[in-house]
Amino acid sequence: MSLRKRVFLNVKINKGRSVGLFLVLSMILLFILVGLILEQTAKEAIQRVKSSANATVTLTANREQAFRNITKPKGTQQQLTLPAVRIAVAKKIAAATAVKSYNVSSMTTVKAVSFSAVTETADASATHVSGRKQNTENLSLLGVTRTTSLIAFSSGGSKITQGRALRASDGRTRNIIIEEQLAKKNKLKVGSKISIKSSSQKNISLKVVGIYQGGAPASSLALGQMNTSNTIYAGVETVNQLKNTNGMADSVTFSLKNAVVAKKFVKMASLQLDSSQYVLAADDSVYRALLTPLNNVRTFAKGLLLVSVSLGTIILTIIVAAIMSKRRAEIGILLSLGEKRMKIAAQVGSELLLIGLVASVMAVSGGTTLGNLISKQLIQQNSANASSLTIGTAQNQQAENNATTEEVSAQTGTQQGILRQNQQLKTLTVHLSWNTYGKLIVLGSLIIVLAVLIGTAHILFLEPYRFMSR
Amino acid sequence: MLRTKKLSYWYGNAANKLFDHVDLEFTAGHLYAVVGKSGVGKTTFLSLLAGLTRPSKGVIEFEGRGLAKIGMLNYRKRHVSMIFQTENLFSYMSALDNLLTAMEITEAHHAGDQGYALQQLEQSGIDRRSAQCRVTQLTLEQQQRVAVARTMCCDSQIIVADEPTNQVGQEGAGDILELLQAAAYEQQRCVIVGTKKVEVAKKCDAVVELHQRKFEWL
């Protein structure tokens, strides 16, 4: 009878032993699979966050340097002048492969002519703390390349409710999008025309192509000069025309394809700029905020794997040693017939592998569901912690009133980004790939081989006579 | 065929020798009995002849070559078969499978030949129905018969049997001895039987007694 038949027969006849080993191996493999799925989920979540978390790099004037410059000549007063960013330079930087899209921003203050601005007073306390009086006549005209690539829109903070968003092709047109409250107050619709007056007292007619809803309530943004409802988005060229700054921009925001390359991109782009004039600031806060908890999950998965493999090997070794002691007579007969010790170990190992293979089916059916369940819980829990930590920090800063409007907006964007990523991660389900199943089989086989080698050593290296002399 | 030269064996300390300076020779075509009281060292001596353990001192030669030179594993595989008092068989197999397994491991001439194995079992008093039964369902006597049939299936020139009739009734013991005699006389094998029973020893060609660490031909 061949070794293969011996293996099958032994497993079949010794049912109690086989069932016991099946249960033990199922549990070991189940834990390993949970670890593997957990690691795979964390890995996929990191990949997803890397590719979908908004990472932006903003190119603006170097304010610090500009402030330093005005204090240089002793005794004389100088006016603060911030250098504008040349759009041509920005386009050159945007040609890099890391850039998904870019947005040129140029802002100016205008006065409403054919309509009136939203005059709703902001939160009293905030107004009091800011110590500034809101100029209700003023509107903010913000020139952008396209609204979809603005953080406010891409993070879900603001959304188009009527009409359409502003496109790059709207640059030279007089198309604008306005806030819902402003539209409501003035009964403006998509297609309506409004007139504004620029700082150079020039009247211009603009056409409403879309109406947006602001994500953040006006009360939370009371620190600024404007009510956010009075922010009108227009094409960059339209704003530049009003400001007489053609070909220039206040800032340029580059959206990156992958959050990981943010720092590398800043380094590369800095080489093309005069650092005394301009500064590049990377914002990969969503990615950073989520990366730590996801890495924690991954570390936990690795730990679980290590513990499962180690404990599994120890437990199985003890069981194999106990089984070998019970099989002394059988081993004695095999040795007396001249069977090689390695072949006896191979028989024991093959029996375990056969049972292990069946156990892997059980582990796969239970482990995939359990693994996904645990990984979802862990990722959600860790991400939620990161989210609440970020929100907590933002609220503290707002409470202390140290944060500027831009900082508050950025933090709001980060919070919304994290929440949006969390929503996406909730839907993350890992299907057992052949690769993971292969890893499970390799690790399971490794445990069995180690357990057989260690567990049979004390028996196999005895002389056959020892099995007979009892 | 099989010779011991100044064979000594002890457990742990050399002062506690089981036997010392044993010079014996066993030839093919004979049935030998090794007798002695319980615990005197018969089983150990038979295990040495079967290559299951190594001598503390001295050598065992098979056809003029030391077992160490032949290789203990090779010697057990090709030249010797052992019958134990009990637990001779693979309990999870049938009688037939036990024979087929032994033939395959020892790479016997008839390895894989089921008909030959069944014939050997029949000659040992195991019918076809019993041959297919798991050995645990057989009586002790039947199990010993299967063990004898197993040695017959293998091509070994030496058969070492340690108390093969101990668990067997008188009639069965007679049958087993007849089978061993047939192996010695008809197949020209060298059969060495360890026994306490005088009636078994009487049926052998030569009897050697282990007494006070010395072997003596009777």
C-alpha cells in the first residue's frame, strides 16, 4: 500500500483524531485568515485613501517675506505689496504627471448694483470677538478655473443645486454661480442677469449659470469680513479684467493624483519658483489623518498574524507530539520494516495537510465574513477617532478664536473629507483573492511542517527497539 | 549467514552488562530457539539480530559484512523480518493491506501483488473474508498468523520472532511453528525464535540458552 493510501486510510479510520485535528486546524487557519483579511483590508483602504483623499498644493505669495521686506528700510514706511502668481508659471508646474488638475484663483471685492447682498447678521458673540463690523454692501467675486476642483466643492461642503458648475471654458465669459440665499433674497434664477460695480467704479453685467448651496453655516464663518452667501464665483479672466491683473492670480491650487507624492511635488515645484516671492503649501491633512489609524489596523493585523502563526505552531506541535506517542507501535513496525524516518514524518505531515486542506474550506467560509466584519469595525473605529480628534481640534481653535477664516475653512474641508472617506471605507469589502488563499495555504503548510518536524523529532530519532521495549 | 562477534550489550553503565563477548553463528535453512528466563535479555538480543538497536560492543555480521557497513535501515528493509509478541500490525488496515504495505516498504519481489498476498494469508490460515477485515477485528491468534504471513511475503533471509506463540493457544502455536519451520526448511531461511516455552524449543533444530550473561548451546 502506497504512502498516499496509508495517509487516506489513517485519516478515514481514526475519525475521532481526524475530527479533533480538523477543529484545531480550522481555528488556527481561521485566525490566520482574519489576520490576512485585516491586513488586506487595511492595505486596500490605504490605497483607496491615497488615490481618493484630496491632497492639494497651493501656490501663493510669500507673505512672511513680504512683511519682512516692508520693515527693511529703517525709519521709512512702505506699503505691503504681495506678488501675484504668473498663470504661465503655474501651467508649467501643472504639467507634472502628479497633478490631476489645477485651479487658478483671483479675488476682488465688488458692490451689488441691480440686487442686494445678504445682510443677515452673523452670530453675535463671533462678531463681538472679531471686533470687526461687517460691510453688508460688499460682495466677494472669486475668479476660479473651475468650481469642481475647489476643496469646498470636491469635499462636499458646497454643492450645485441648480444649473451647472463653472468650467474652464467660462473663463472669458461673464458666467457666474451664486449662493442659494443670495439667489433667494433677490429672486434670482439660472439665466438671470445681475450688475455689479468694481473698485474702479466700473459697472459690469454677469449671467447666473448655477446656484450653489454652501456647506458651512454662515454663523460658523463669522470671523470673516463677508457672509459666505455673498461669495460669487466667476471665471478668472473676468475677475482679472476688473482688477487689471491679466495673466496673474492670487493663488493656484494643484490637486494631486496621489496624496503620497505631495511633499515630493512641493520639492520639485519649488525648483521652478523664486522662494523669496512665492510659497508652496501642501495640504494632505485628510490623507495624513486617515493614514495613522489605517496603519494602526495594519500593524494590528500583522500582530494577529504573528500570534496566530506562533500559537498555532506551538499548539499543533504539542498535539503532534501527543499523537506520535500514541502511535509508537505503528512507528515501531514501520521502522522495523525499514521505512525511512523522513517518510514516516512525511506520512504524519501529509495526514495533517489533508485535514488542513479540508479545514481551510471551513476557515475560508467563516474567516472571510469574520475578517471583513472585524476589519470594518476596526477601520471605522480608528477613522472615527481620527475624525473626532480633527473636529475637536478645529472646535477648540474656533472657540479660542485664533483661527483665520481660511484655517477654519480648511479644517472644515478636512473634517468633511475625513467623513466622506469614512463613508467610502464603510463600503469597503474585501473578497478573498487567490493571493490571500495562497498565503493562507503557505502559512498553514508552514505551521504543519514545523509542528511535524518538532513534534516527531523525539520519537523518530529513537532506535526502533525503544518502541518495542515497554 | 548471521554471526555475532564478541557481542556485548549494556544499558547505561558497562558494569550492568546483559551479555558479554557473545560469539554465535546462525545458518540458513535452520530453526533456532533462544531460551532463557524472563528479563534475562532475550528480546534485546533478538532486537540486535533484527537490526533494531546497535550493540554496545562487538559486531553482528550478515553474510560476512557488518550491519553498520550494510546500513541498519537497509538491513531491516532487505534482509530481516521481525515478529513481535503483540502489536505486530497496522491497526487501521486490513490483514491484506498489512501485507501489501510491508511488501511495498521492503521492496519485495511480489510488491503490489494482491493475489500473492492472499495466497500467503491462506497458507497461514487466514481466509479471504478475514483477509479483508481490519486486523483489530481478528483474534490474537489470527493476528499472529497475519504477522507470520507478512514475513513470508517479504524477501528477507532472516526471520526473528520474539515469543510468537505467547498470546496463542496450543493448536495455534503448533500451526505458527509449522509455518516457521516451513520458512526455514522449504524457503531456506534462517529463523530465530525467542521463547520461554520448552515445547517450542523442542521443535527447533538448535537451542541456545542465555544464562548469567552467557550464551550456551544446548
